[in-house]
Amino acid sequence: MARLIGAMLSLHASGTIAKTLTASTWKGIQYGRVRVKPANHKTVAQVAFRGVFADAVVAYQDLTAPEMLAWDNLVAGQGLSGFNKFVAAYIALNYVAKAKVTPAVIPPQPGE
């Protein structure tokens, strides 16, 4: 059930109304959109991508605190997190290239 504060979409709204309209907040910005029921595709490519994505999350969680900080510093001021950049790099190396790369993804050092 949707929760409304004030008039519809004027002050704050969240949730889905009549399985049609979904209201939410993203980075402090109120928005409404058509409700979409996501499909759960189980194609070979989709399953492979989900596996690489899960591997990327585990690989990031295995980083040390200084390594995570290096990733955060790499993207400072770009509006994304070090986690986002790490996962994107991991996927680019392990899925887009269609080759499983075993070495850890290491961020570029300053001056490279």
C-alpha cells in the first residue's frame, strides 16, 4: 500500500498505488513511475552475468580497508562510489572480455 504525506506527489509519496504507479525517492529527489513487474530471465547469458556480478561483490568484500579507500579516492568527485567503479572494472575484465581473469582488479595509482 502506498503511503502519502500531503497531496499526491507534492510533499512526499512512497509505494505503489493500484499496481499502476510507484512513487519513491532517489538521492533525495521525489519521483513517480509506471510500475513494472520485472522478468526473471534465466538465459545462459543472464545467468553468467549474474555469476560474474556476484563474484565482483565477493571480490570487493575481500579487499582490505586501504584498497577500498584507494577505489573511493579514484572516483572522488565523480558521483559514484569506489564499490561501483570496482564492480564495473571487474565486470569489464571478467564478463565483457568473456575471459575469467583471476588476478584482483587493482585501481590505477596516481600518475599512471
